Amino acid sequence: MIGISGTFLDEITHDIPAQNWGTKEWSRDFDAMKAAGIDTVILIRAGYRERATFDSKVLQKNYNMLPAYCDLVDTFLTEAERCGMKFYFGTYDSGRFWVSGNYRAETDLNKNFCDEVVAKYGHRKAFGGWYISHEINTFDDGMMRVYDELSTHLRSLKNVPILISPYIKGVKQFGEEAISLEKHVKEWESVFQRIQGTVDIVAFQDGHVSYHDLPHYLKANSELAAKYNLQSWSNVESFDRDMPIKFPPTDFRKLRYKMEQASAAGVDKLITFEFSHFMSPNSIYPAAHHLYNRYLEWRQSF
């Protein structure tokens, strides 16, 4: 049995609320993460559309950016270094170019942006990985080119592991348009054939299929990753997709079930989206405080 040892950091988001934390609050939360056994933090994205985690000159030249005001990347790296954690840097998501099929613009912008990132932060001790923030659910030739070119460029800048966290085209989001397990395996066989050797780690999001079907998807994903020499992580969502609102902290019984099934499928590591909002004793959601307590109780039992 393995527990959650990594979390995304989400402060540039579009579907969960800001907590309005400063350095003091982030420092306290990193302490809570460490107490829960987290050794890896992953910036979900360095920027999205007109918002960014630091004042990027590259983004300002290419997009009508809003002021960043504070350097969250520096804050996260500082706290990761203090707590002995590895930090994965998440790329920029234009929310415009790649979703409209302009893959070249998305790739070129991110190349220039990550040049700036490495010049600014590449020397930092905690900088231990890249996260390509563009999420897909099936094979897409344009996105394969983005992954290939961007991964090659990122590795030339700083040769550290590269992570992606795709999602399953499942019934919870797509209803009747969802694809079967067999179709999922076929699609991702094609993806893994293309990204083998360029991406190192795949962490599928686990919240888009039914709980009864989840073990089959976890097993299939783990076996496919092993076939193509990819590390298999599971992104154990700590928020609940089953409620009529977006998004409350999940029921611990659901979280435990998903962790147990991922462990049984043989994944290498469990990460979550996302500790600070949905599992933290410091969260704006009181239910997250209780989820943290239940999780620690469970973790101490093995």
C-alpha cells in the first residue's frame, strides 16, 4: 500500500477559488504537506491566458498579461527547498492557440517562455522536473507534435524528468460521448508510441470514470506505461466530481478506495489534485480539514 506523496499547486486556475494566501500561509501549508508525507510538488501551470505566477517578460510580449504582483514560483521553490521536496515546473497554457489548432504558436511561445524560466530559476536546488500542463484524453496528432518538440526543448534546457497528467474520456464528463475501455487502450497505445523517450512519467487523472470501472482503467494504464518504459503515477483527485457543485473536498471513503485500487494496479507513485484546497488543514473548506485528519489516521495504520 502506498500513500499520496505528491501534489499539484494550483494558484492559476479557472474552476476553483483563490485562497488569497501569502508567503506565511504557503509556508504553513508546506509544513502540513510534509507532515502528510508529500515529497513532490507540481506547479499545475505557470500561467493561463492573461494570468501568470511571476512577471514574465516573454508572456508580456505575446499576450495582454495582467500584473503578477508576486513571484509564486520563487515562493514555491523556497518552500520546497526548506522542506526537502522536489518541484516540477508547469508550462504556460495560452487557453487560445492549442485549443484552436494553432499548435505551432503554443509550442514556440512555451519554448521562449521556458528559456526565461531556466535563466531565472534553473539553478534552484528544488527544481527537479518539468510538467507539460496541456491535458489530452485521446490521441491528437497536433498535441503529439507539441509534446515532442516541447519535451525535446525542455530536456535541452534542464535534463530532469518530464511529467504529463492526461484524463480519461469517461462518463462523468462526457456522458454518452465517453469512450470504452477498449477504445481508451487503443488511443493511449498510439499516444505512448509517440511520446516514448520524450516524456518520462504519466499520471492519469482518476475522476472521470465510475468507481466500479476505475480498477480496470488503472490496471490498463499501468500496463501500457510499463510496455513503453514510462513511469506510471496516479493523479488521485481529492475533490468530488459527484456533487452538483464544483468542487467540494471528496469523501475520505472515496479517496481511500481510489488509493487502494491504484496501489493494487502497481502504480509507482500517488499524487493528488489538489492538497491545498481539498486536503489541507489550512483550506478554505472545513471539510478539507477533516479529510486531512482522516488521511493521517489511515496513513499511520500501515
